[in-house]
Amino acid sequence: MYLGVDFGTTRTIVARADRGNYPVVGFVDTEGDSVEHFPSVIALVDNEPVFGFEALAAARDGAPLLRSVKRLLGEPGVSATTQVDIGPRSFALLDLLTGFLSALRQHLIEHSDLSRELTARTAITTVASVPAHAHGAQRFLTLEAFRAAGFEVTGLVNEPSAAGFEYTHRLGGTLNSRRDRVLVYDLGGGTFDASLVSVTGGAHDVLGSVGVNRLGGDDFDAVLGDLALVASRRPSLNETASRALLAECQEAKERLSPQSRRITVEVDGRPVLVTVDDFYAAVTPLVRASIDAMAPLVDALDEGRPRDQVAGLYLVGGGSGLPLVPRLLRERFGRRVHRSPYPAASTAIGLAIAADPDSGFSLADRLWRGFGVFRELDAGRAVGFDQLLDRRTELPSSDEITIRRTYRAAHNLGWYRFVEYADVDAKGEPRGDLAPFAEVRFPFAPELQGRELSCVPVARRDDGPLIEETYTLDPNGIITVQITDTSTGYTQTHALR
């Protein structure tokens, strides 16, 4: 069975490949109702984590609840052992992710549209999603958790790139030799991404991507909650009431239509009114932040080719359902706006298309985060930055890309600070947010090899050995570093583990 799984900030959505069709999978919740998502939440019951629908039911009874765990993956320095608090207990992030995805797989087998076709032994071939701007740790942890949960993952696809597949599948008639580009605007529950995709037949080439790690529907819900709290004249709420208010706000926001004038929200059991005008005024800065983030894609397009090369600006993601979003996009860019009829499920449908070996679609995507290293210079008196992989490096469709650098060491040891970065300035220095990859001290002097190096100062040395650095990039955007002293054979390998 071939599935696309969009692990979302608030909801995880699954689509399947079925003879050229890509239906969204329905799940049965604890009330016996069918819904087209699995809640991305974790609760603590009897000091142990529970997931999805069971977690929501436990939270209604007052259990501690963790929402938006996906946002934690985007934090700089995150790792498999990053501790996450749920009530009085702490858990390793990778354990929570694996537990959540294991619960998702079990629910697919026992309580979904697929239950009649799936058993515990069924091979579930899966393509999963990550934000386009996800750093290596986020990609690694996502991939590792899916595999540990029993999914056979054949690839990670950037979320707006997957939505480009769904656009072509659903609106292929808008594409032709003159209009061959799609601009995808993906506002999810916790993250924002945008990609410019060139389409020729079934071949999709991602020309550019941008993103913001903490911008999504959760932020809109919080704004509405604050307005409702002010309208209720309540100074504050306890944790249980605050959680219920956010859930109310999410549902109320999703009910909005262009004709809506008022929003009714219950605050601790009492209904209050918030005008749509007040809500839109409060969230306009958030929408404009997403529009500003995607502006470089539009500017680059206008410099290179006429605007009529764009078949459409495609809105996907649950957050894009807010009527304010297409209005502000049209005002800013003056382009035709298409909204997916299944905006929350568009990425999952695209992932199922990517998983389907008979779809006839192919994807050329890119790294979208540069990879480089800060090195010691001038006997440790200066530091220089070296770009190793450009953020526009195309991901290999199979195997790996390998880069090798060989040089004569000029110091007794190398002190490398590897980072992933959003972009570089005119001088080649990284700018924007940085995500640390590894800090490595490598002994060039043979007498230092095998020793503790944290207190050894960097010193100039003229008779250094020949050093080889090898960098590999796999199809999922995960990088491995290997440094070798070719004279002694001493080597260190650093990868996300």
C-alpha cells in the first residue's frame, strides 16, 4: 500500500494511492465519528503518553496536553534526546515522535477506512512531509521516527513541493507551454512555506522556496483567544480553560466565510462576541509576514520572466482558509489565486502522488538551507566561514552527492563549527537563522590523535598532514561529514544520530 503522510502541527492527514486516485483516509474518533485527520497531540495518562484521539479525550478530563509538537522540531539545536515536558514528566523528543507515529499506524490498521486492507504485517510504503526550510535535524528526526514506527519511508518531500503535485493532478488544464509555473502558498498550523515550481508534463522542478518556522494557524488561534478573553472581561484562565478556549478559537476561525461579521467563542462556558473586523485587524500583521517572506520568489520571477508565465498562485494548508489571506495576496501581487478544494489535505494528496510508482510525476527539489563551517584561521586568532553546500543544491533522486576537499593542514588541530543557514550576504557570510550541526575538534598532529582536545589551543604548524574532508548529501537532504588524516588513516565521521 502506498501512502502520503502529512505530519502537521495540529492535524496529521493521510492520503492513499488507489489506481490513479488519491483519496484522503478517514479515521474513527473516540465518539465513533469519521474524520479526515489524526490529531497531532499528546497527553499524559497515568504518567505515560497517549496520542491522537485518546489524548484529546484525556485532555477533556483534565490530563496535561502537549500541542504543536512539530514546532519543537524546528528549534535550533534540537536533537533526538531533547527533553519535552508533559505535565510533571519529561520525555525524549524522538521517543514522543515515534510513539505518536506508532499510534497513527495502529489507528490506520484498526480504526480507519483502510482497516479491512491493513494488518500489522502489511508493508506501508510511505512518503512523508517536512517544511521546505527544515534543517537537517528536523529531517533526520522525522525520518527516524517514521521508520521506527514501522512505516517503510521511501522519501521526504518538502510540503509546498508536494502541494505542487496536487495542483498539477487537479488543475493540470491551467498549465501549458506559456504558463508553466505554479506559486504555492502553504500556511499550515504552525509553519509557513512557499515554493515556485516549474511544471513540464509530469516533471516538477522547484525553482525556489522560502519559509518561516513559527508562523501558522496556531498563532491566529492565540490572537482570537486574546481578543475573546478581553471581550469576556476575564483577567486570566487556568490551563484547562485556556486549552478549551484555543480549541474553540480554532473551530470558530475555520467556520469563517467572506460573509462573516461576528465570531462567537465560549470563554470558560460563557459565550462572547468578537467582530471579524477586529480579528482581521489583529492578524493582518501575521498574514503580511507570510506575504513578505514569499516576496523574493515573486521578485525573482518578475526579473526573469513575465508574470503571465504563472498559471496560478495556489493556496494550501489549513491556515490559508482564512478569507483575509487571498484578499491580501491579491492586493499585494495582483495574481490569480486558486485555493485547493482540500487545502488542509493538499500536501497529503501530493505525497500520495509522490509515493505512487505509476503516477508519472517526478520532482527535482533543492536543499533550501546552506551548509557550511566556521574554521580557525591565523593560529586561532581569526575565524573564517566556508560555504560547503549552497542552499539551492539540487537533491539527488537516488544514491548520494559527494563533495571532497583535500588540503595540507596548517595547524596542530582543526576546530570546525558546522552550521546550516538560511542565506549568505554579499561577503559570503551566513545570515538569517543558523542551526548548529556539529562542533568538531580534529587532531592534525599525530601525537594528539586519540586525546581529549577541549583544552588544547590551536597553534600554527608548517608540517601538517594531508587532510581530506568528505561531505555526502542523501535524497532526503541529510548530510554526513567525514574528516580523514590521509597519512595515519585517523578519521572522524559526524552525522545526525
